[in-house]
Amino acid sequence: MLSSAVSLWELFKDRAFVIPDYQRSYAWTKRQVEDLWKDLEDNATGSRKHFMGTVILKELEKTGTATPYKAYEIVDGQQRLTSLVMLVAAACRKLWASQQFGGLARRWYEHLVCGLLDKTPDNAKRKLSLGGEDDAYFWQAIASLSPASLSPQTVGQRRLSSASSFFEEKIQNIPEKELVSFLHESLGLPSEQVGATERMLFLVYEVESDLDVGLIFETVNDRGKPLSQLDKIKNYLMYLGSKANSAHLIKAVNNAWGRILRNLAAISEEKEDTEAEENALARYHWIIWTGQPRVYEVHHAVKEAFPLGNPGDVVSDAAIYIDGLVESSELYLKIRLPDTKPGSLSSLLSPQPMTNVSTYFELLNDEALGTMASFAPLIMAALKACANSKPDLFVEIVRLCYLLAWRGH
């Protein structure tokens, strides 16, 4: 594992970055973006180099796609790098038509955002590719020199839009010369007279394989927030896979977490954070899987269930646990959004029982009352066991949960 301290400009030199699908979507809320801007302001007025954080990369194998850059998967650090690319893109748009700074803006854009072909962005030279469905939105509505007016459709896209708007507003009233000076002093970008500097430094680690990722993943926190139970479980399972030399388990974890996080994001698309849902799902699934209702630090229980003493012996059991966690995320999505998603309860129940169930879930899903926490494992288990074969029994179980919740409040 190689490590080095490099500037932002050096980090992006001859590199392109890919955020894999299994990573969570853009997660920074207004607070983290404001903290980043405050760091930049402090750095612009200070006299010392600023350490910006850790970036963990894994070089990707070359594909048939023609690109002049080496491609790297971002294992950790994607939130901060995505934010900085958005800021630079916004600054480049502001300066693009400037007689004095237009050439500098093109240099910044080509080095940090997207390479150019005849002064036009070349899709083959994009410096950052996001995971899943957010990538197209990012390049059409956020990083483009002429952003399209698109409505964000996912929680990640809403956060991207919010962060981009924040940067646009911050630089809107800064005169061009002052903006160039600010980004030179804070980010170390080259100015029209001085080259790039090391005002901002990243500690960059390069790992050689997926198996190496688990060795360091658990101690890194790019979001500036406490890790959720699902984060910690994922990190441990990847570590387990690395110890067992099981590329299959690592791949299973990556694929599973992509599905799980998408399901949880769909539950509360208007929310900026899914940490509460992640913690809830980890606990609900553990109750269903083990029958133990009083376990709250689930990642500790997972470590005990799949010990490192003989990691090869527990890989198959860990894979079963992962499959169950994915299934639980789908069950949880169905009971949180019972009649609004494809494959929801409305596709399993006839119209009349569904009408009753919708009424029951209206109370059970009332976040102000917090009633779902008491009944979710039971309802999820009932849905798995009898929604297809005994829908009337499922409806009766939900009705009884509703009555208990109603009497309790």
C-alpha cells in the first residue's frame, strides 16, 4: 500500500476517478459543505499548508475506452473530491467568458473537471465519474459548462444540486480577480502569474486489490459523520473477506450494499441523510435473523457471529447473512412505502385489504409517533412468510400492530 501527500492539482494530474456503484451516493448535507467552505476561507488567509483529508484509491484495469488518463476507483474520499470538482466547475463557468481569466478557467476545467476537444468538453476525458444514476445528472446539471435545468430525482441528486447551488451563491458576488486569488490561496490552483502550489494537501493511499480495502476501511470516515451500523458492518465484512482471501465475499458485500443503500434512499427521498434508517435496518434484520431483540450495537454482534479466528470457516455463513440483509432492505422498503413503489404491497394484496392496510400503515409509519420501531421486525417477518400465500393473515397481523400502536398513543 503506497502513500504520499500531494496537492489537489497533483492528485488530478493524468488521473481520472470513478466512484463505484456500491458506494453510497453523494452524502454531504449543507453542514458539511459549509464546513468545507470555512476551511477554504481559513486556508486562503493563513500562511501554512492545509491538510484536507485522506483519499484511498485503487487503480482500475484498462478498458477499451479511449482515455488519456489512468483510471482509479475512489475507495474513500469521494464526498470531498466531488464537492471540490463542483466548486471548480462553478468557478470556471463564472470566468469562462472573461477576457483576462478565460484561458485560466479553461486550464482549471481541463485539469480538474473534464478534458477539452476544440474548446468543448470531451466525454472521454471526464475526470470524475459518479456511481449509478447520479452520473448522468452530475454531468448534465452540475459539472457542465452550460448546466441543464433538470429536477433531481434521487436523494443523492438533491444533495448534489444543493451543494452546487451553495457554491454558485458563494462565488456569485466575488469579483473575478478576487475569485482567482481565493482559489489560488485556498486550493492551490494556478493563477495567471503563479503556478499551482501545495497550499492544500491530501494524504493519498493506493491499494492494490479489493482484499486490501478491508484492512483500512473501518478507520476512515470521509463524511465527517459518525459511521452508521451498516457502515461498520460493511467495513468488518470486507475486512473478513480480506483475511479469508475471499474476493467472492468482497464482491458480494459491494453488490449487496449498493442495493441496500438504494432501497433505504428510496424510503425517504426528501431526507438529506439515511443514517437513522441504516441503523434501524441493521437492528431489524438482526432481530429477524437471530430472535435477539435487545442488541443495539449490531456490528459488535456481527463480529462475534463471524470471528476472525478461522475466517475461511465463516465466509459462507457471512454470505448468507448478507443475502438476508438485502432481502430485509426490500421488505423494509415495502412496509415503509406500502402502495407507492413497483413491487409494493399493492401488487400482493387485493384492493379491499390494501385499503385497510394503507390505513394501518399511515399510523405505523408516523415518524412523529415513532411506532414503526416497535413492530417493524414482526411485520417484515410476516410479509416474508405469508404475504403471498396467506395475505389475510398478513393483513390481520398488521391490523393487530395498528391497534396496539393506537392504544399506546
